[in-house]
Amino acid sequence: MPIPLLVWAAAAAGAAYIAWQNRNKIADFFDSEEGRILLKGAADAAVGYIEPYKQMLDECYAMDSDKRRVFFSEAKKRMTSDNWINLAIYGSLICKGNPKYLAVLADLLYIDEHED
């Protein structure tokens, strides 16, 4: 096993042990007002992060399949690979919660698979 992997594993084990020893303090913090503010801020940041992807999928929902494929093809050319992956993942997640996006997801995944 390579040395950096051993060091990483030891650090992870040490962090897990420390977290276990302080689990009550950690639980108390997240039950406090400061902890709730921190969690609410993290939730708001996540919603703000996915908002552009949701807007794209909502915009494509009303289009027919050919227009959606052209839209996604152009979007894939303009987006970074990380953003494109995030859009595909978000499309998959939103489709599980709301099956009305199934056609949008099908066109998105078609472009993902057939275009470079």
C-alpha cells in the first residue's frame, strides 16, 4: 500500500475517533441556535447552487424533443464538463421526485451519450 494512502487512512481514522469521542458536543452544537443557522445557511447555499440547473430543465420542459436535443447539444458545448455532469445528475434526481421530467431527462441523457 502506498505511503500517502496509509497516511490518509490514519488521518481519517484519527478524525473518526475524535468525532466519536466528541459526539455529544457535536450534537449539542447542531441543536443550538448557532448550529441551526449554520445548517440553514448550508441548505440555502445548496438551493442556490442547483437553481440554474432547475431553470434549464424547467425551460426545456415545454419544448418538443427535437428542440430539447438542440438546446442540450448547444448547452453541452458551452458548459464545462463539471457543470454538464451536475446538470445530468440533477436531472436524474429531479426525475425520481417528479416523473413529469422524464422526457427532458431522456433527451438530456441522449445528448450526453451521443455527443462529445
